Amino acid sequence: MLLKGCQLARGKGEPAEKLLKRATHLALQGKGIERISNLHLCSQLRVLYLYDNRIRSLEGLGGVSAQLTHLYLQNNDIGGLNGLPELPCLRKLYLDGNSVAVVGPSAMAGLPALQELYMANQKLPDGVGLRLDSEAFVGLSQLTVLNLAGNGLREGVADALAPVGGSLTNLDLSHNAIPTLRAVQPLLLQCPRVSILGLAGNPFTRTTTGASTRYLEELLGMATGRSALATVDGRTLPSSQREFLRQLS
């Protein structure tokens, strides 16, 4: 399976081990894989596609190349982040559509170069939301994009985002269970550089008659002094409003 996944032309008489050592990309998506194994054979690996499989555990990633920059693990059955190795060059991590219920303290501290993290739509029991420890994102000082949409998150998200608040520019918290817009205010204070914000689908964005945009007006008032916020739920703030906020900052 590894040989097919590396998608390289095999030289005449070239040993399989040598071919795998040359591989920088490995396409193993949609193969029905349940366990990760033998990645140590691909010592030059940069990009690993393992999405749309049946993987339950990250154990087996320990042998992956330290040069890995992109890791695609979305739409598996991963239940936790135990086994996530130190990957000093990893820039993008895709974990959408898994079954992660808890992100514990320093769970990703071994990913110091991570810039984009996608963890939307974890498959959790009804009424159960993703739990974020207050130190869940410690060590991710370069993180700019964070997608936590559709995870049943309630209040207290700001505490978890504190370690990355100074670097985030794109934050998606849409389709969660954040009860009131006031619960968002600490997020605005924690993440002053966020320019793209997703909040749609939370209880405060709806009325008895359906979706509403009235919360956007209140959000602008809460964001006074924030010159970075430019797009909320796909709606671009008029330049006049952004300039108003900039003058107040």
C-alpha cells in the first residue's frame, strides 16, 4: 500500500526501500486503514494524506518523518490526541470529523510551527461538547487559523484560546452552543488580531422565527477599538465601519 501511495515512478531494479525513502508525499486516503504503521520507511515525507479511513488512534505516527509539514486525518474515528508525536515542521493539521472529546493540556505542544488547525464537527454523543483545557493550545505561538465549528462548545472558550490569542487571524466558532453574544466578548479581547470570525449557528444568532443578523450590530459595539475585525460570518464589514473602529482604537 505504501508503494502505491507514494505515487513515484520506480526505477529499474530499484528496491522498494529506496523508493519509499524518496517519497515526499504519501496518498493513503480512503483505503479503509484502521491502524497507522510503517511510516518510518518514508524518511523524507512532507505531506501525508490519511483522511476518509477508519483510524481510531494516532499511535503509529511516532515513526513519521520530522520533516512533515501537512497532515490530513479528517473523517476518521480518532478518539483522542494521545500518540501525537513531536512534529517540529508541521504547519497544517486536519482533524475534522473525528471523535475527539477532549483536548488536554499541552496536547499539541510538540507542534511549534503549526499555523492552521482544523477540528470542526467532532462526532460526539448528543448533548456532549468538545472539552478544551485552558492549556490545550500551549506551544502553538504561530497558529493563525483555527476551526472549531460544530463541536457543541459553550462558554469558557476564551480561556483555552489565551495561549494563541495573539497570533490568531481566522477563527471559526460557528454552529456551536455558545449561549449569548456576551460570552463572545472575552474572545474579542483575547484575540485582537482576528480579522475573520465565524459565529453563525450559535443560539444567540437565531430568533424564534429563524436566523437573525441583529447580533452583528451588537458585535460591532463590543468590538470597539478592534481594527482587525473585517469579516463576520461571511459578511464583510463596510470600510466606513472598520475606519470608525480604527479611529476609536
